[in-house]
Amino acid sequence: MPKYTVVLLRHEDMGGEPYIAYVESESDSKAVKAAREEVFAADKKDGLHEDLFVKPQLTDYRALVVFTGHPDLVYLP
């Protein structure tokens, strides 16, 4: 199955921070769905949904860009 790197943006009520997911999927659109499910579950587990009046939905995580493959880490400051 092809590998994808998906960059999502969290909802502004959760800080609007980016999330990078490395997923394997049949297509780029399914990769975005898998990445959204991954970050949604992670944020829920970390308690980021608890204090929000309006609970986030999967579509609240905006896909910024999708790359084919998983990059090799070259430098981490």
C-alpha cells in the first residue's frame, strides 16, 4: 500500500497547531481520512476535546498538504 505524509491543521479552539501523520493508504483522499482519524483519537486521548463547548468533528482538522511517501529525517534542531 502506498505511503503518504499528511499535514493537518487543528481547529483554532485547540490552538490551531499542525499535525503531521505518516499513513499508508490506497489513495490520497483515504490518507487524509486516516490522518484525521489518527489526530482525532490522539487529541481525544490527550483530553483536548474535554473543555470545548462545541466538540470537534473529523472535518474540523483541515488538510494543508499531502505528500507521497514518508520523508527521511535529515536534521532536527
